[in-house]
Amino acid sequence: MQDARPVFRFAPSPNGFLHLGHAYSALFTQAMARRHGGRLLLRIEDIDLGRSRAEFEAAIYDDLAWLGFEWDRPARRQSEHFDDFAKPVAMLRELGLVYPCFATRSEIVQAMTAKGRLGECDPDGAPLYPGLYRNVPAEISEVRITAGEPYALRLDMKAAAALAREKAGGVIGFRSLSEDGSETLVEARPERWGDIILARKDVPTSYHIAVVTDDALQGVSHVTRGTDLLAATDIHRLLQILLDLPEPVYCHHPLIVDREGRKLSKSHRDKSLRSLREEGATARQIREMIGFRDEL
């Protein structure tokens, strides 16, 4: 008999030790799963093989167990499922929505500067790709690929968004769930991202492809994550429509920030759960610190 309970997931990347922001997201997701009577999954998003480390993955399991986060075992490791991610990329190519791009970051900046558009950025703050290779004939691109040049596969966003709106009946939108249980429909604006990267020569997927594929394969019905990923939902909903994937409901929670209002980050070497544990903090103190006094 199929389990009809809603499915939630927490999906960290093993490229550093977890910090308070991760703890908040994990406990928030656990609280939502319990409130809705759902299952709770752990997914290790380790497609970035250059930055992922076994010691960080081991620390994720250890820190979450110490924190009181309980998940259905085993955890799914994305690096073991690259074949799953190649399929949706191939489907998008068959739809004529994907093209190879050989541009480096410096070439993109130079092109944007020449066009007087250097200030145009995507929601993450990266220079908006100006479509340098969008209309290059396939046979020319194939020669460069055969020669071994590095490349990325980009999505023709204008064509993709038009097709997605046609399939969706005019509007690309996603359901946004509030903590009180109410839902609102939010219109997505994927064009503001430009021609996103779907895969690279050395890594056959991207975060966007991997996350929508795994959510579908794992039956995830509720996606809870920080507001820093709210804009990315534009892309995820677009891909779900194009690939005929199930539509989860989204809940974006507030972020844990420092005294200056900056989001906690591994790259800024913010204090990790591991270091707080070494200083003598207990799991209960951590939970109370981020507002989960009654969670356990």
C-alpha cells in the first residue's frame, strides 16, 4: 500500500560544516513535517565534486542526529545518481531548448560591457548572460565539442518560458505555503534569470536540474527552504512544467542573520555547529537559540 503522507526534505551540501542557519532550516522542516503528519527525508546535494568532502558529509549526519533531527533512512546522495539527471537534460534538448555555450565569465562581462549592460544581473547578482552562443549553428558547436573545448549547456529561456506558459495555460506560478497553513499562488518570472546553465562538460547536471528531478523521484510534496532560494523557484517551476513533473508546494522561511543582517555562510566562515559543540553548547541550547524551544 502506497504511503499517502506528505513528504518533506532537508538537503544540505557537504562543502563545509553546518552552521546555525542550517540548524534552523532543518528544525523548521522537521516541525512542518510533524505538523502535517508527513515523512522527513535527508538528501545530500553533492554534485559539486570539487568542493564536496567525505568529512563534511559525515559531520552532517552527526550534527543532525545530535541536534535531534530524525529522517527516513537512507539519505539520498546526488553524486550516485548522475544518470537520473542526464535524462531531463536530454528531454529539454529534444524540445530544442538547449544549446552549447563556450563563453567564459570574462567573455560574458566583456560582452555586457560592450553592450552597456554590465549592471544587468540575475537574482543571484551574476551578470546576465547576453546569449553569445544562442544562435550558433549546431554543426559549428559540434566541431568545438569534438575538439575537447569546455562548454556548458544553457537553456534558451525565452523559448522555454513561452512553451511553459503555453503548457500551463498562460501563467507560470507556484503555490506558496504560510506557516499558518494558508496557500497563495505566486507568479514566477523565470526570464529574469536569463539563459541558465543546465549542465557542464565535466558535471552533467546543475543544481536546478538535480533538485527538481530528485524532488519528483522522491515524491517530495512540500519544499521548505530559506528565502534566499525564493527567486530560484522561478526556474524550478519552469522546469517542472516543461518536464511534466509533479508540482510541490513551497514554503520559504526567514534566514538566520548576523548582527549586520548578513546571511550566515560557510564561505564567510561563520561559526559552525561543530565549533559551538566543542565550546560546550548543548543541542537544547542551540534549539532554544534559534527559536525551537518546544520542538523536542
